[in-house]
Amino acid sequence: MLYTIIVFSENKPGVLYRIADLFLRRRINIESLTVSDTGDGKLSRFTITVSADGALVEKIVKQIYRIIEVVKVVDAVDEQLVFNEVALIKVSTNSPKKRKEVNEIVKLSSAKIAHFSKADVTISLSGTPEEINNLKMLCKSYGVKEFVRSGRIALVKGEMQDRKNVLSMVK
């Protein structure tokens, strides 16, 4: 099953290494990893997606809590989350006809054109993995020159279990 683990930690060097090492030792592949500042400069937010057994995820969450800099850990399944990814797709458009067709695909998929030239168009889409995969498949026949996607970003629907103000947890 796919789990998303959200970790709040003090914004200090080495935390990412210690978290990743826990997954390595348990032989759990990280499907997606996104790290960002929470906006105050004191905390970092890790959004980690793994495909694993629930009992194993529970064990690793307990181990993550043991890392000194970790303030809060939440694990959730997709139904408990609002989540998105971002993708950039560079598509070959060396003719006016191709550019017009690609532009129609962009409109239909609620994507945006991030950059264009005579030779190619770079499309940007923020959406679910399925929406991104669908757009990539639609663009395949035009010649995808490059493709990149971010890791998952996610928020728990409603309130996090026993959530206190995470920012106030940092001394």
C-alpha cells in the first residue's frame, strides 16, 4: 500500500541523511521525497511516499521520532490527504500544426505553457500523478524531449491527529 509520511524537523544539516538511512536499513524504497522550509526558517517539512506494509511503516515512523531534531511525524494514506505533484514536459513542436495541437492538449488538461520556441514547447502541470501521466501520454506522439516531475507535496485533510501548533514546538 502507498503511504505518505510527513516529518517536521528542526532545520539542521544531516537530518535528511538520518531519515534516508532508516529507510535504507529497512530496505524500503522511497517512491517520492520532497523537502521544504516551513516558512519560518526553523523547521523543515519532509513529505516521503513509500509503498510498504502498514506495520513496517508504523515501525519506521517510531524510529523517525527517535531522531533528536524531529518534532512531529504523521503517516497517512491517499484518502486522508490532499496532494499534488508538479511536472514539466518539453515537447517537440517544429511545425505550426503541431504547436496548435499541443496548445489544445494544454488547454484540455488545465496545464500551462511555461516556455515556447519554434522547436519546442515546455508544458507545466500541477496535479495528481494520474493527471501528469495522462498528459505525458497525450504528448508522447509529438515527441517528448524531456520530462521531469517533483515529489509529492501533501496536506492532511482536516486536523492532524493530536496536532498542536507544530511551529510552537520548536524552542
